[in-house]
Amino acid sequence: MSSQPSQDNTLALIAVIAAVTAMAVSLSLSIPLVSLSLERRGYGSDVIGLMGSLPALAFLLASPAIPAWTRYFGSGKMLWAALLLATSCIWALAISDNIYFWFFLRLLIGLSMAVLFLISETWVNQIAKEKTRGRTIAIYVSVLTCGFAFGPVLINFLGAEGTLPFIVSGFIVLSAGFAFLLVGDRFPNLSGKSGYSILSFIKIAPMISAAALLVAFFDGSVLTLLPVYGIKNGQLQETAVLMTSALLAGNIVLQIPIGWLADRYDPTKVILGCGIIGVIGALMLPLAISEPYFLWPLLIVWGGAVVGTYTIALVIMGQKFTGGDLITATAAVGALWGLGSLFGPAIAGVAMEIIKPHGMPFTFATICLIFVALAIRQALRSR
């Protein structure tokens, strides 16, 4: 009898990771599809950029309300509703050319993704066992990153024109439903009321909050602008695009070793180490950009360490918070993620214009340094 809950937890873990991976593939497929479609229709980069910022805006606006919605409707109904809403909106993109309707649809897709990711992330942390929490969260982050990396690759097979790519993208989201069917009615119980608001969470957990902002800024600005940075520093376009792939490879490959370290040692020290590598990597990038033997290993280690701060932040969050407090904590992280993703590309883009051509890595090094200072403060307090 005692093995049954363990089997249920393993099944739920497989299901939730499969579901969020399907959503990540679809999201990373549909975002460039929308941008390419708008460009073909003659819209400027300002409109395309605004459209691209809507999912982050939805995360920022919706995250604070998700804990209350989940308490009222239940996590299972919320997940299914978000799944069906995302699928319907992606298919609607395929049959409408109205730009204002597209803005509305992109906002709804962002809302549904916020629900799906925040409940799923809380669920993973609830399922994870204390002894292996680091590795469990690391597997979740690695597989999720694989999903985000695979989406744009699909465009090469599906093309970027016509309705087919949008229809396939919708079906990929819908496939997450099979994972939820595996779980049956054993969705997480997140009905407990939290003792925190999102603002009070940020105040009591500044390091976790800073890690969410840091990685959102990294995803939004560094991953977006790295190919541009490479070209401005004399790289060929093909090489510049591969620089992003090297960062993603580090995100995927290094999370499990980082998670293992968090299971063996104090997670606060591990997150501090990741932050220090983040600062060093950003400062070394201008020196490494013209040295290929140095550049590729640097990008892999740098990307893995920066995203490792988010992995460990989730581990610490799962150790410190449970029940209703855990989903409020996850919602706070989601709101901060939206904030970092919304403003990160603009800040880094302006920095690249002011400090040519190294404004982007220097800006990120500064932000990473602030994170390291917070992590040192937390480490000293925990002692």
C-alpha cells in the first residue's frame, strides 16, 4: 500500500513535465510565427515588439490573481480551461488577419500560459521529495528549456506561411491534455489560503525574487540580443545565431549537476556560486567574442549558471513554503518574470546603443552583481 502514493507522485511528475514541455514547444513556435507573419504583412518592428511583449504583460497582470482563482475553481479546472483557451486562441490566429484581434488573442494566450505554468510549477514543487528536490526541479527546468529550444526548429519543417504552422502549434498545446488525463482527478490541492500577499513575499524572499527577475531579464534580453551582439562584433550571421544555441545547451545540460549540488550542499551557497559565474561570464564575453575556443565553452557555462539561479530559487521556495503559501510564492515569481521579460529587452537594447558595442553584457553584469550582493546577504543571515 505504501508504494501507491509514490507511484501516483511519479506519474503526476511525468505528466506535469510532459504537459509544460508541450506548452513550451507551442509557445516558442507561435511567437516567431506571429513575428514573421506581421513582418510579411508590412508591420514595423515597433508593432512586432509590442506584440511580442504581450505574453510577459499577461504574466505580470494575471499572476497576482491566479492563487485566488485556483482556490475558487480548483487546480484541475483551471489547468483544463487554460489549455483549451490557449489552443482556441492559437487556432484563431490562423483564421483572422485583424491586427487588433491578434493583440487580444496574444494577451489571452499569455494569460492561459501564466495559469498553466504557475500551477504546474507549484505542482512539481509539491510532488518533489526533500532529498531529491534539486534534481527533480533541475529535470523540470532542463526539459522545459528543451521544449523552448525545439519550437523554432519546427518552423524549418512546417514553414512560416499559411495556417498549417498555427494549427500544428494548437495541437501541440492540446496534446498536454493527454498528460492531464493520465493524472485523472489527482490534481494538486491548492485550496489553502496564503498568509502572504505577493508584495509581502517579495519582501521576505528577496533572493528568490531577484533570481526570477535576473533569469527573466536574461531570457528576454540576452537570448534576444545575443545574435545582434555577435554580428556587431564581427561574427557571421550563422555563427551569431549559434551563440544562442550554445547558451540554451548550457541551460539544458548543466541544470541536473546544479540540482545535484543543491541536494548535497547548502542551496544558498550554490545559488551564490551560480550568480558569481553569471557576473564573470558577462564581463568575459567582450574578451571572448573574437576567440572561438574560449567563446563556446564560456557561453555554455554562463548560460547554465545563470538559469541555475532560477532552478535553485525554486528549490529554496519548495523548502520554505507549502500549500497556499507555495502557489502565492510561485505567482510572485511569475509576476516578476513578466516584469523582467517586459523591460529586459528594452533596457539591454538602449544600453547597446549608449555603450557600443558592449552595453548588453555590461548591463547584465551589473544586474547580476546586485543579485550576488543579495545572495551574500542571505547567506550571512542564514548562518
